[in-house]
Amino acid sequence: FAGWADQMVGTNVEIAGQLNRAVRALEDAQQALEKALEKALEKALDMAGGPGDEDDHSHSHGHHGHGHHHHH
């Protein structure tokens, strides 16, 4: 019976490890998705802003950085 208990614990540890990896993978995927969405949003905003925005790409990160468009 003790062996069975050990086996259960071992299996649980394994499952916990797999769950941890899955959660971490999900978090990575979520971050990647957010970054992709931010990039897409920036592109859309730049398109809407018209020509002259291309040089803004390098130093605009997400939601901050859209304050400095030099054409008004």
C-alpha cells in the first residue's frame, strides 16, 4: 500500500510539473499575443497617421510613445 501511495505522489508531482509547464507556456503565448496586438495597433495608428510616421517605429513602445508625432 505504501508503494501505491508513493506512485500516486510521484504521478501527482509529474502532473504538477506538466501543469506548471503548460501554465508557463500559456503565459508566454499570452505575452506574445499582447506584443503582436500592440505591434498591430501601432501599425494601424501609423497608417491612420499617414506618411511621415515610419521613423517613429524604432522608439514607440506600445501605448506610450505616440505623443511625439512631429507633424501637425
